Amino acid sequence: MRRILSLPVVALMVCLTACQTAPAATPIATRTPIPPTDTLLPTPMPPTPIPTATIASTPTPTVTPSPTPFAAFDAVTTAAGVRLRAGPGYLFPTLRSLPEGGPVTVLGKAPGGEWIRVRTQDTVEGWVFWRLLRATVEMQEAPIVQPQNVQLIPGRLLDASGTPIQGVSFDVFQGVQTVIGNNPVLTDSKGEFFAFLPLSSYGTWKVKESGIACPSNVWTDASCKEYKNGYKGTVDPPSADVTLPTTGVLEFTWK
């Protein structure tokens, strides 16, 4: 027999079927707001400084001036009968005698500065003691000229502290001294003296202190009447012997 459902029952069945098949509503997720695009750009980094190369300054080269070549100058003799000698010393032979005021040309000086190399007007060259010449140029500005064909006895005079003693005279002689002041040599600003002898000289020679010239650095002033404080003394040893030929330097002390 066919069963007839009532309308209320049918409505209830439809409702139950629809409730079982309808999908559940999907919840909407909460989203974080996206900031504006321009705020997402990275902050620009400061520019990296480019190191500047340090250029070392090139020092300006020092130019050393070339020495001025020596120019020979004129001089005249200051006495009559000035001897023009073959070497720088009183033991050398005389080449000729020069008159007072006789003109010569200065070519140089021997070590120590006591003897000046000159040339006469008739082109004869020789040596004259420096105090017998006068010129408008300082005589000691002449360059050193090494004498040829000579023998040399060098010496040095210093005080105990090593200070050179200038202006002390030494006689250089052979055998017995008969005349004081014979063939003298004088210490220079370095306390040195140079005794030149002819090449033919031989044997034993004596070098002996013979006096103090004026001026000298042992005096208080140019009057040469008083010693400087602490400079009154004597030469030690007072003399020394040397046999030619020699290569050594005689050492003396002012005490």
C-alpha cells in the first residue's frame, strides 16, 4: 500500500537534507595593512668617500754653486833685495833678487801659508816669504800649491785640551845651532807647521821652539804684551830630532 507522507513531514526532511549538504562559511582572515610602496624603498646609503691620493712633494734639489776659479792677482815687494827662491824655505837657492816695489803675480801658497808662489814679469817662477809682499787681495786667499822636489818635516802644537796654538816659531837646523831664527817655521791657525827642505837634504835635523810671534792666540790682544789667562807656558818637548826622510808628524804640547 502506498504510504502518503504528510506535508509537514516532507518539509522537515527537506530541511534536514539541506542542512547536511550546505558547506560552512569560510572565515575571512584578518590582513595586515600594506604600507604605501614608497615607504618600502631602502634608505639610500651615504656615498662612500673616494680616498684622495697623497702626492709627496718633490724636494727642490739644492744647487751647489761651483767654486769660483782662482784668479791670479798682482803684488809688489815691500823691501829691497827680496829673494826669489827655488823652494819654500830659507835653505833653497836664490833665483834672483827683486827690488822694492817689484811687481809679481801671485799664483798660490805653500801649506802653512808662509811662502807664496809668484811669477815675475819675465816669467820666472819661485817662492817669496809672504810678509815681503803687499797686494790689494788678502795674500792667504791664494790656493795651496804643493811644492815639488822637496822634503818635508811637519809638526803640530796643541795645548792639553787639544786647542791649536798659533804663531809659535820653530827653528829647523842640522848640527849645532849658530844663529837663532835660522830657517824658522811658524804654526798656523791649526797649530801646524811645515818645514820644507831641499831634496838633497839628509841626516838628522833638530826642530826647536824659538819664540812666539805677534799676533798669536796666546796673547790677550794685538799688542802681544800679556798672555791670555792660562796660556802662559812653554813648549814640551822644547826640541825634537828627526832623521830624513820622514813621514811622521812631530807632536808638541803647550804647557
